[in-house]
Amino acid sequence: MKKHSIWSNYRFCYGPLLRKKKKIAFCTLAEAVFSVFVPIVGMAVTSMIVEGLEQGIPIKQLSVMIFLAFAGYGVLNMAKAYLEARGWPQYIEVRTELFIMSALEKDLSTSMEQFEDSSVHELREKANRCVWSNLDGLEGFFHDNSELLKSGLGLLSYSLLCGMINWKILIMLAAMSALSAAAGISVTRYYQKIKDSLAECDMTMRYVNNVVDDVAGGKDIRLFGLGKWITGK
């Protein structure tokens, strides 16, 4: 079975997105930027108010500053909420419009001789899970990469801010990030080890369900007494 690199997987998934759905790619990037930028703006607004009080700015001028600051902060929050609300629906659009038809075309172009190969059935089961499911498939991949982008930008931004305050905080953040990355890599490696067996189990389950629901298959099960064997009793 052909092994694909991480780069080839990203190119396969994001190539059609960048060619045909540029708006979704832009919104994904904007969502990550706003998710990091808006909380920083909130902290800056609070600091500005405290600094204004310490400097003894006239209350009228301070009130205008607070109003304008919170108005701008509210607009940024509305933009952030809009981009976050687009999250899952836009990934459903990518999956259904860009990838499902490709999977169906591949299905129809596969010869019956190839379908007799068990490895082809496993690949087909993986493809079905990829394009027809949510968390386990393409939607989950795009969503997880969006979260990864947010985390990366957040780590970079807050590391710079904390590093300007105290270098020890920066080291602590780096250590925590390394531990988190190690945990994520171990989970990914475990999934890579079991994904083939999961595909085989799904294929067997789908076959059993189809046989049980089929009238002719049900007749054969009763005729040859296969009921207990199928249910494992």
C-alpha cells in the first residue's frame, strides 16, 4: 500500500481549496488571526483605562476614550464571532463540493477485477470514512488544522509578550508546548497503527449489515444456520 507524506496530504486537501474556495481559505486564516488578536486588544483596552486613571485624565475625556475603545473592541468581537460561526459549515461545503464527487468518480472507474482485491476494499472503506464522516474525515482534518493554526499564532504572540516581561515565562511556555506536541504525536502514531484494522472492521460490519438486510442473504443465513456464527455465539 502506497505511503503518503504529510506534505502530499496537505497538498491533496488544500490544493483544491486554494484553487476553488479561496474565500474559505481566507476566512480560516482571518479566524485564526482574530482569535489571537481580539483577546490581546481586550487586555490593551483594560491597560489603557487603568493608565488613564493613574494619569488623572479628565473624566469627560476618559469617558470618550473608554466608549471608543469598547466600541472598537465590540466590532472586533462581532467579526470574530462571525468567522467562528462559519467554521463547521464551510468545511461541510468543502467536503461535499470538492471531494465527494471525486470519490464517487473513482468508485465508478474501478473495475470489477480490482474490486475483488481485499486491499482495494480497505482503501475504499477509508475513503468513505474520509468523505462521508465529520470528525474522522476531511471536516475534522480542516477543523483540526484551523485549531492548530490558532494555537501556533497564539503561542507565538503570547511568547513574544511574555518574553518581553520575563524570559523564564518564555522557557516555561516552550516546555509546555513541547510536552503538548509530544502527546499529540503519540496519539497520531497510535491511530496510524490501528487505522488499517479499523478499516477491516468497518468493512466486515458493513458486509454483515448488508447481508442481514438483504432478503436473499437472510434466506441463506436461515437455510445454512449461520445466525449464531454471524453473531459470534
